[in-house]
Amino acid sequence: MEEPGGGGSGAQRERVLSVEDWLRKWSTGATGFHKEHGHPLLQKYLDLLVDGRSGLRIFFPLCGKAVDMKWLADMGHSVVGVDVSEQALKEFFADQSLPYCEEPVPGITGAKKLQSTSGNICLYCCSIYDLSSAVVGKFDGVWDRGALVAVNPCDRQRYVTLMSSLMEKNSSYLLVTVLYDPTKYNGPPFCVPESEVKSLFASDGVICLHFR
């Protein structure tokens, strides 16, 4: 967990950001959540995600232009991401000097699929809630560094239900949350305490391991 402070998340329950709000963040450069280098927690706990396996399908929810996607793809894994910002996805390919092709996504109005010509990185430009296993298949691992803490608090259960539907039986879910006093900051990122993480994932039999 990344911890600016401590506290619960009740004060943020009514906070709602629209798609336009997120697109504005990208267009104005208000993307302090983006890391220019690989995330140290993913690097530190990579073994928990891959568990000695190779050639995995790994999902990046609300991926933005996370550099970790190329890092994992270079290891031989297949990476799939989703974000509402086409700008972010195109900047990812540009920043990583990766050629890609673009095509519409059948069944999802206005959605686009941007795929590296090598085929091992596939990014969807649409709402994450438009996705299903019928569209993207299922995954062996999920790297959730800034997704659960970014979705509107009222949508958390919907989000977790979707994530569960996209996971293979033996998949691993690596999650980074944040803790702080929500009366002093509106978010995002939103405060998601350990008790809520356990409650959200409990019905799916997920074992939650938190490292500080």
C-alpha cells in the first residue's frame, strides 16, 4: 500500500468523476498518477503475480500509458489494457517506439483496439465496464496499481465483479491501494482501506496480502 496518512473512506462515497473529467486530466497534463519509470512494487512483488509461470495473459485495468506494460511484454507475457483516453494509449505506443494497428471493437460502439504489430500488447479504448470475457478473454494475472482507487466509490463492487469475471481460476491479482484521511482530500486516488478490500473480494475467495 502507498500511505499518505490514515483513515476511512466514508467521506468520499458520493464523489463521482465523469469520463470527461478523466479525458481533461490527460489533455491538460494533470497526470501525476502516471509514473515515468516502472512501478517499484510491481518489480518487488513480480514473483507473486507470475508465480514462476511464463507466457501469461496479464490485464492492466485503467492502464493509461503505464511503462510496465512493455516491461512485462518484453518478458514474454501478453498484455491487455483498457483506458478511456485514446491520447494516453497512443502516447504509450509513441513513448515506447512501438508500431501498432488500430481497429474498431465489434459490439462496443465507438471503442477502438490498438495492438502492437508484434501482437503481445493490446489496448482497448473504451469504458472498462464495456468489456467482458467474451471480448477480451480471461487473464492469468491482474496488475491493479491505479484502478480500484480511481473508479468512483459507488462503482467499486461493480468493478470488482467485472475483475472477477475476467480472471482464470489460478490467476493472481496484485493490488496497490492508498490510505489517508479522506476528510482532507477528495481524491482520486480514493482511500480504500484494507477492511474494504477484504470485503470487496471476499466472495471470490481471493486471499489478500498487503505489504507495506
